[in-house]
Amino acid sequence: MIVCWWSGGITSAVACKLAIDKYGKENCKVIMLDTQNEHEDTYRFQVDCQRWYGLNIERLISKDY
């Protein structure tokens, strides 16, 4: 399993897409470390990227950090 870190910016978005294209959707998991303090446009971009990838972006949220 390839873990792809999606931070909400264009650089990580493209890096995740390249990994998905190289290793296949079935072998990649896209993860976002969500601070819940992101700009609202980050979440809109997340939806766009999910459509582009054909995969969900899993959000990890910590109530402690």
C-alpha cells in the first residue's frame, strides 16, 4: 500500500495523482492531516481532487492536536 499525503496544495495534489497513475488506485491511500483550521477553499479543492483521483481522501483528525 502506498500512502500519499495530501496537504491541500497543488504540489501535494499533483504528487498524489502521479503516485495513483504509477501504482494504481487499488494500491494507493490518500491521507489528509486535517487541523480543522483550514481555509474553506481547501475543502472545496479536496472534493475536486477526489473526483480527479477517483478516490476518497481520508481525513485524519486529532482532538488532542
